[in-house]
Amino acid sequence: MKIKNKTILITGGSSGIGLEFAKQLYQQENKVIITGKNSEKLERIKKDYPHLKTIKSDVSQSNEIASLFQYIVKHYSDLSILINNAGIGKKIDLTQSHNVNLLNEEILVNLYGPIVMVNQFLPLLLKLPEAAIINITSALAFSPYPAVPIYSATKAGLQSYTSSLRMQLRNTSVKVFEIAPPSTQTEMLNGFGSRELKNINIMSPQKLVKISLEKIEQNQEQICPGQTAQLKYMSRIAPQFVLRQMSRHL
């Protein structure tokens, strides 16, 4: 699928992988719209990247998704690519009790949000001769990292949903891609120490996005850059070994 002269919506585009997608996609002559829930970050992007359209919107809130859709229909009805990138990950000790809102937050952003976004925007995408949905999962969709149990579960869930969505849309004009990033240099890694990140090759957002866009242009439906490919393979042939290795710092 050629990604040029398209109108593209990216959730969670105010930093990290989402912002890098926005920058590289704009360089390829696309019209790029990004959303985020942090007003300060969005204001900085308006100043630093005035060519990117920014919209404050929280994917964990269905009413905000509905409002976003109405805005897009009115101003960007030629939208042809949706990138569900918004995501959060937290270290959570399941042996302790937690506020239910803390437990729900990752589920709402990482899994509920993409599902509702697709439900809302798919009718618009289906009207076009060529369109795409790109869901950002994680290497941890293949094997959980127990230190981030809810994040791992939501990404596995999103991967399963993406596979089903792809099959249901296989005879339509909408292609469905999954990108499963390895450990990437984003804000999420700030919560981990050097001991936990030992022997992990951390990929830059620039490299991740470059590889991903190349694979999408080759119509590769599931994209597993860097160590994700290794984890995918090992989780199939030795799942318990991989899980023990992922748990060694608990």
C-alpha cells in the first residue's frame, strides 16, 4: 500500500512513536492529524510542527471519540488511514490492592479505545477505494512481561482483535495492519531501571517507524521489528522458558 498524498489520523501522536509517525508521514507528502489528551504537549507541537493538525481527544472516552469523528467528517472527510497508537503501560504489583480506576486506565486506553475508534471511523473508511487501519500492539502481545501485566494483556487482546478485524474486512477496501514494536525509546521506559533493561536492544522511534512504513508499503500485515521477531518465535517453541526469563527481575 502506497502511503503518499493521504489524510491520516494518529491517536496518541503528541510524543514517542506517534509523533515520529506524524513527522515521517508528513515528509512523505501526507496530511497528518494527531490527537492526544495532554494540552501542554499539543501546544508545543503546534509551535514546533505547525504543519501538523492537533486535536485534543482522549481515546478512553467514547463521547470524545464521537466528537472527534464529527470534526473529521466535517473537515477531513477524505480520511483514509487510521493509526491507533495511543497507549500507556504501568508497572503494577498484583499482590497489592489497587484503585479500580488505576486498573481500568490501561484497558480503556490500550484496548477499549482502539476498538471504539474502529467502530466509529470504519464506515467512513469503507467509502474509499483504498484505506487502512494500523493498530500498534507490542512485542509483549506474544509473551507477557509480568511487571506490566495489564499492559501485556491489553496488547495481546488488541492483537487478537486486529486479527479478527483483518479477516472480517478481507473482502473490502480497508487493509488492516499490526505493528508490534520491541522496546522503544519512549517515555514508557522511564519507569524501568538499567537492571531491568539489561540485554534488551532498545530501538529508536525513528528506526521503528522507518521499518514499519517500508513493510506497510510491501503489504506486510503483521510487522515485528527487531527483537519482537525473536520473541514471537521463542514464545511459540518455548513459551514457559520465555515467561520465566521475562519474570527474572520480579
